[in-house]
Amino acid sequence: MEPLSFTCPRCSTDVNARFYGPCDDCRTQLRATLRGEAREIEVAEYVPKMNVTPNAVALKDD
């Protein structure tokens, strides 16, 4: 793939890159300011409602 010539949509500088988007300097700055920390999220265990049976489809009469 040939590099494209375009204007950076963020800082308006001329850029030669493979894909359209922010230039390398803007991407570095965005990563530094907007990157979040990874965290582990606890999810409650799924408990089916009492009126739901596990094999309801198999027990259904036609």
C-alpha cells in the first residue's frame, strides 16, 4: 500500500501515512491523555428466575 498525502484532522499539518487519521504526534498525545487503566470487574453470578426450568424446550408438548 502506498502512503496517502493528507492533512491531519486534529492539528492541520501535512502528513504521509498509510491510513487516514491523526498524525503520529497527535496519536502519541492522545494516548498519553486519554488512555485508561485496565481494571477487573466483578460480575454477579447468574441465577435463573424460579419460573424458568433448564429443559423447558425439551419438555414442551406439541
